[in-house]
Amino acid sequence: MKILVTGGAGFIGSHVVDACLAAGHQVWVLDNLSSGHRENLNPGAEFVQMDILDSAVEQVFKRERFNLVSHHAAQIDVRKSVADPAFDARVNVLGGLGILSLCARYGVRKVIYASTGGAIYGIPRELPAGEDHPIRPLAAYGVSKHCLEHYIELFSDLYGLEYTILRYANVYGPRQDPHGEAGVVAIFIGRILSGTVPAIYGDGEQTRDYVYVADVARANLLALDGGNSQVLNIGTGVETSVNELYRKILRRIPTPLEPRYSPPRDGEVSRISLGCEKASRLLGWSPEVPLDKGLAQTVEYFREVHQSALSPTIRSCE
Ligand SMILES: NC(=O)c1ccc[n+]([C@@H]2O[C@H](COP(=O)([O-])OP(=O)(O)OC[C@H]3O[C@@H](n4cnc5c(N)ncnc54)[C@H](O)[C@@H]3O)[C@@H](O)[C@H]2O)c1
């Protein structure tokens, strides 16, 4: 298949690109490098440096006639979405809608959309939250990510565009940006390795569902052919508190550094985990990498990056 991965120079997108190439597909990456990095790019993929909002994206669709589009490009910073919801909507809603329109116009068979399960259910009524849990985001990011889900379903009805919507939990692993605002695993490891005190917002007892990036890439690979017309949570169903996560990381990188506790931040839920029985039943997917193993591999990756004093985003991840 000819596959376009938007956001393919980013953390998750680059792993999806690797998985698609390894499976023998032809892959294009469209990314404006706003939070992605050239170092993440798989040399086997064709790279187009472009904003999804740029009108020239149409020429790429017209020329290449992709079979499938994996839409990962997004504004992912929850705090930024609270501070500037219009910017967040421009990228995540209008940018995404532009991509969908081009899919419909240029005969793309299917779109796989990287949505979020961590940021759309709001304060959970029950845990783990299933896909039919009420949608009540606490931040503009969750609203914009969910909004595109509606457009995707509409485009499926109007134009027969096939889709799978994957609602990710908290994804972690190699290549996540340790300097970003999202991605507590990478931020903790990056700070501990460089000897800076990590911040924990709130009392640290808030929980998240951490899913390893290789498992997420595998879900994307299965969705190339499976999970049609489905919305599927991609997580582990397991809650881990931020304090517990910190202790687990400390076991791998001993440090006398004590985290600094700061006031909780707006727009963040206090507990979340995702029920993934539907992905197991309809996609044949369930997570394979337990948190301790995934953390060990992630620490190993960042140690290598740190020691080689390269940029924090070298490609290797094994
Ligand atoms: N990381 C998570 O835990 C998580 C959880 C749920 C959903 N997601 C979704 O997964 C996707 C990838 O997230 P990530 O964590 O890899 O983030 P990331 O920031 O590493 O990747 C996003 C990529 O999109 C690119 N991009 C951003 N705006 C763009 C634009 N206007 N035009 C072209 N490219 C643009 C960035 O340069 C970057 O390479 C996003 O859609 C995000 O909403 C991530």
C-alpha cells in the first residue's frame, strides 16, 4: 500500500512509519517539524516538510494517490490548548478536516486517526473507561481531537471513506520528547539523567494508563486492514499513579533527587484507564509490553542518547 503518515517525524508517528515500512508498504511522511524531528525520520520513507494547513498539501495527494492515510499530526499540548484554544482548533480540527477532504477527493480508501482516550472522557464515571463512556473533555485539546472523530464518521457516511479511530491512552517509549509539556515518562527520565529536579503536579496520586509505543504501532499495523468503522481504545486498563511511576523509574536510575511538588494543572483528569476489550475482540490487539519492561527499554534508550550527547531524538530505539 501507499501510506501517508501525517506527523510521521513525531514520537508515535515515527514508530508507525517504521512498522509500515517493515511490513513492506511504501510510506510518505508529511510533517512541519513543529514538534517532530528530522532525526526521527526513517530513511526508507519519502519526506515532505509541510504544514497540514498549507494549500500545497493538495498537490501531494494529487501526485501520489495514497491508498491509506494515518493521521498523527496534531497540536498535542493540553496546556497550550487551554491558553490558545483557537490555535488548537486550527491545527486539530481545520487541519484534520483539510486532510479528510483531500482523502475524499483523491480516492484514499481508509484513514486511521490517532485520537485520545486520555483526554476526552473527562472525570470518569467508571474505570476502566470504555468507548461508550460519556464524552466530557476538561480541555480544548480533548474537544478538538473528538471533533475530528465526528467529521471522520460523517465523511464515511457521505463519501464512503473507510476509517478506524484509535483512542490512545498515555503513550510512552523511545523518541518521546523529554523537553515537551506532554509525556511524563520522557520528562522524568530526561530530568533525572541531566540532574534536574522533576516536577510533580498535584499530590502525585493522580493515575494514568501507560501504553508502550511499540504496542501502539502494532495496533496501527492491524488497523491497516482491520477494525473498519470502529472507535477503539488503545491502552492497558491499568492505572498507575505518577508517584508510583516515579518510583519505578528511580529503581532504574538511582538518584538522590527528590521531585518538587507543584499545584495541580488545569485541564488534567485525576484518574484514567481505558478498557480495551473492544480492540482485543475487533482488532485482535492487546498490549504485550508490561510497564516495567517498557520503562526499562525507554530508560535504556535515553541513557544511550544522554551518553552519546547527541540530540535527544536519535533514531535507534532497541
Ligand atoms: N503521546 C500520547 O500519549 C498521545 C495520546 C493520545 C493521542 N495522541 C495523538 O497521537 C498523535 C501523535 O502524538 P505524539 O505524542 O507522537 O506527538 P508529537 O508532537 O511527537 O507528534 C506530532 C507530530 O505532528 C507534527 N505536526 C504538528 N502540527 C503540524 C502541522 N500543522 N502540520 C504538519 N505537521 C504537524 C509535529 O511536528 C510532530 O512531528 C497526535 O495526534 C496526538 O494527539 C498522543
